[in-house]
Amino acid sequence: MSAVLSLLVLTVIGFGLDLTVRNRIHSHLFIDTQRVATDWIASMGPNGVPEPPAAHEDLVQLVDSRNRVITASRAASGRAPLTSPFPEGEDGLQYRIDCPDGDRCVVLTAVRVLPVQSRLFWNGEPHAVYAGRAEPGLLATHRLELFIAIGVLLMTAGWTWASWCVAGRTLRPVREIRERWTEISVRDPSLRVPQPHGRDEIAELARASNSFLDRLDTSVRQQRHFASMVSHELRTPLAGLRTQLEEALLYREETDPYETIRTAVRTTERCQAIIDEMLTVARVRTAAAVQPERVDLGTLAREEAAARTGGVPVHVEAEDEVIVLGNRVQLCSVLTNLLVNAQRHACSRVDVMVRRDGDEAIVTVLDDGDGIAPEDRERVFEPFVRLKDGRRRDPKGTGLGLALCRVTTDAHHGTLRVEDSPRGACFVMRLPLPAGAAAAGGAPQLSR
């Protein structure tokens, strides 16, 4: 298509170039022949009519009103009149191009002799001078058209080749991206497409593709991790449930069916709790982003502490107007889980402190229990990890509460970790304040 289009465009350009060259050559010939004719007419005086110009390329003829040749230059001697008809009317100077059959065209100027000269030499009979030159071989033999046609074809070929090279070089990254996409599968989403340098559309496409593959890889890993954890945690209670049911079927006389049913109900409740907690974790990780709302962490901490009527008392110290942008329900869930965990391990009290520190809001939940060993401070945030003391204090727990807190805090572009304290466990959550979030490039987009 590019070759056809370039051929059409260059053909039009070549046609215009041909007309321009022809018109320019003819214009020069008209000027030269007019000069020859007018100079000869000007030399006609009282001494008579001089000999025509002797230049070998000039065709000069003096003709009468009946278009008969009176005298001619050596080059035009013996030839018929260069043109016809005789120039009549008011236009005493005419430019013509005559092409006799089988002969080269002649570019000429026809000029009528002045009336005073006609009366002087021919008793007033009008005469005219034809001055012409044969058309150059470049025009007469159509070599100009041939050269232009060759040039058009060469330029078309060159343009087509250059377009092909440029298109190939431009589309090479696209071909490499396409080939890499064929190698990528859900089973192995770790591959990335080649990313060319620059800021053009192809480079932006490659960057967008790699960004999508990063998100896909993260999602696949999370799903695999989710499936692995769920299958691992459900295998034991389900195996126990199946054993109890099979035992009840095999030993009907020795088994209490009501006790078997009660045990099965407790097991299914635990399985349901595990599934619900894991779905909550997955929902926080993968849900669509929504516009965050303003949440006063001090007010939220007081409300959650007031709701914890059972267990050890919770004391809150909060600065005024410690406001972050986030999902109120999710942040409330984080505080609830931290307070439940702290009350479970505390001996006499739980302290909650809310304050500002630079461009961060800091929420500290401190209990006066036995604390967490340094080597376990990161393990407690992993799904289904339950320390020995936690299993003793809450046998029915799923080990997903602190994992959900970490995931929710990460979704709010914050951090949650266990820090040093004189006694007990000290959980510290740090969230960006609105000014800090704006300086970092805008408010965070949170999941539903």
C-alpha cells in the first residue's frame, strides 16, 4: 500500500516537473527567438534589408502577407514557412510551437515588420519575420519523460525500501513483545516483555504490559498461597471430622450419635471461621479501589475501647484531630483485632496511644503480658501462625487476625510491626497523614 501511494504521489510530482521543465525551456527559446527577430527587423533601414542572421541554430525567415518565403537564413533556406497562418490583427508578436509531420518541433516567434518599413521596401504590403529554433533533443525525443519516469521508479523503490526498513525497525519491539506474550502463561507469569528505551507509544505499551504482568504475578501468587494455606489448615479438621463420622458408622453401638453430631458441628464451625477469615484477607488484597474517607483515629480508638467491656480494662490516650484518609470499617477491624489480641495476653491492663509524629499518625497498642520473642515478631503476622501461648489462651483461634491487620495496614500504605517495650507486646501501626500522602503523590486508593 505504501508503494502504491508513493508511486501515485511521485507520478503527480513527476508530471508537474515535466511541465515545468518544458515551459522553462520554451520560455528561454521564445526570449532568444524574439531577440533575433526584433534585432533583424531593427537593422532594416534606408540601406535595404540586410542578410538574415548567420547562426547555424537560428531558423529565420522573411515572409510576405501570403506566407511566402522571401529570404531565409542558411539553416532555414529551402524550407517551407516555419509556421502558418500569417500573423494578422492587432497582435504583431506571436509565440508558436509548430511540429511538422515526421520532423522535430520548432519553437518560434512571429513578428510583423513595422508599417513604415513595409511602405519603404514593399509598397505597404505587410511582411513578417519568423525566428525559431528546433526543440532540444531532451524534449523532442521524450528523453525528459524517460528520465523523470526512471527517477519516479527509483524514488518509489527507495521510498518503499526505506519505509520497509523503518517499519521493520519500529515494529521489531512489537514483534518481540508478541513473541514473549506467547511464552507467558498463568502457570509461569514471571516472564516480562522486552521494554525498549524512550517514551514513545511502544515503550509505554511495554511498560504497561509489564505493570499488568506484575499485578497478575502478584495475584497468582496470592491465590496459590491462599489455596495452599486453606487446604493445609482445613485438611486436619476435615480429616478428624471424617474419622469421627466413619467411627460412628462402624461402631454404632459404642458411639453416641449426639456427641458425634456436636463434635462435627464444632469442627464445621472452625472450618467456616477459617474460610471466612481467609476470604476477608483475600478481599482486602484484591478488592477494587475506592475513594478514601477521613477517619479520626483518636475517636475510633475510644469507640473500640468502650466496646471492649469484657476482659482487662483498656486505657486510651489520644491527641485531638489525628485524621487519616482510609476505609473506616477496615481500620476499625484492625483496632478490634489488636485489642482482642492484647486483652488475651494482658495481665492487668491494655494501653492505647494515638499521636502524630511528623507526617505520620501512630497508633500503639501495649499490653502488660509476657511479650513476644524478637525472633517471632514477624512470624505472628503470617497466616495461621499461632505461638504456643496463643494456642493455650485461645484454642479455637484461626491465626488470621494479625495477618489481616498487616494486610489492611499495607493497603493503607502504612506499616504494622512489633516494637520493643519494657514489658508485654507493643504493636505499632503507622499511617500517612493527608499532607504526607499528598506530598507523596496523592491520597491512597483503598479497597472495599
